Amino acid sequence: MNQLLINFFKKKIHNIEEMINQDNRTFNLEKYHELRVEIKKLKLILNIIDASGIRIKNNKHLYQLMRLFKQSGKIRVLDLLNVHLKSFKTIKKSSPLQLEINNELKKEKQLFFKIKTNAINYKKIKKLVSEKIKKIQSTKAYSKALKNKLIKDFKIWEKYNSKNRDKKPIRVSNLHQTRIHLKYWINYLKIFTQHIPDNQFVMMEDLALKLGEWHDHIEFKKHLNQFLENPIILKGSIDDTLLILLKNQNQIELLEMDINKKIKEIDWVDD
């Protein structure tokens, strides 16, 4: 078990190192997403270590990776905002709204590349984490805690989809935790379990995908509203802003119905 985790962790570090060492010009929307996916898998191992009661002191190289993870997330949100806006023909590239988004995107990318220039000692990370992994006696505590979190997440979604949802508002961040925990669970099962039917993985991954789409649309609405709070952008931008927001809201509601349906279809699989 320990060697399995060590090999998995080293592979993730290798993948991350290759991505970060790529030329800045190669970074597009998909590259930022791929980097975040690999770091999330790395974070799974760190979570397992933490759940085993083994502490990793503040490490500047791991901290550097998490900074890149967070910064690439900001860029991806703005990139996705651009992708959504391009589907509306009424928005021109020269509109104040589009120009403001592009300016923000440029700033966030410059910060990402600045962080990216700081050296990361991948060998030290591998050595440090490998030593911690060797001390893990069992992953059962982590898997049990993670499964309990998911059960709790699904109950939050159940409340959110109930008729009484307006009486007790639920924070979007609490709903989004479902996807985070579900991705950890999927990757955990892929590392340790060989007997799970493929259709179960497909169902869980499809649910995670829908949760991701839902969150993207939520972020689109939030950031679009933030940009449109600027009267200069609003005045010189688009006349059908409300129509765009309405279409986005309709998509959110359709995704929520689909998510609720898929949650009910999930069969729990023990590790």
C-alpha cells in the first residue's frame, strides 16, 4: 500500500514538473485545467497523510505548487467567462465588458508566470512526502471520513433541491464541496480498488462533470454581475444583459435537476 502511494505521488510530481517547465506560450485554457487536475491528485495523497495523523511542516516548495493551483483557478474562471460570452453574438470584442475581462485575464496570467519562475525543488518534495507515506499504517480512516463527507454533501443537495430551500439558504461553496470530495473519492478508489465495475466509475465521473459544469455557470453569473456593477462597462456593453443572465440561470436549473437525479443513482462502493 505504501509503495503504491509513493509511486502514484512521484508520478504526479513528474507530470506537474513537466507542465510547469513548459513555455509560457503553451498555456491555454486546457493546460491550466490539466495542471489543476494533477495538483488535486497530489493533494489527495497529502490528505491521506494528514488523516493518518502525520504532519508535514510548512514546506515552501509545496506551498509554491498550491499558489500555482490557486492562481491557475483564477485564470480558468476568467477564460471560461470569455468562452461563455463568445456564445452571445451581441457582445463585441471591443465592448467595455470584453476589454475589462481581457485586462483582468492578462493581469492574472502575468502573476501566474511570475510565480512560475520561482524554483521548485521537486526532489525534496518527493523525498519529504515519501518518508511521510512510509509511516502510514492504514488508509481506512481517510476513506471512512471522506465517504461520510460525501453522504453529508448529498444531504445538503437534497435540502437544496427541496421546496423549502428558500427558507434556509445554502451557500454555493457548500454545494461545490460535493465535487471536490467526489473527485477525491474517485481517485482514491482508482488507486486502491480493482473490482469496481466500470459503469460505477462512469456514473461517478459523470456526476463530477455535471457538478463542474454547474459550478462554472455559477461562477459565470457571479463574475458577470461583478463586472456589470461598473456603470461604464454596463453603459457601453450590451442591451440584453438580462437575457444572458436568464439563459445562464436556466442552464443552472437544468444542471441542478440532472445532478439531483444522478446523486440518487449513485451506488456506494466500499474500498
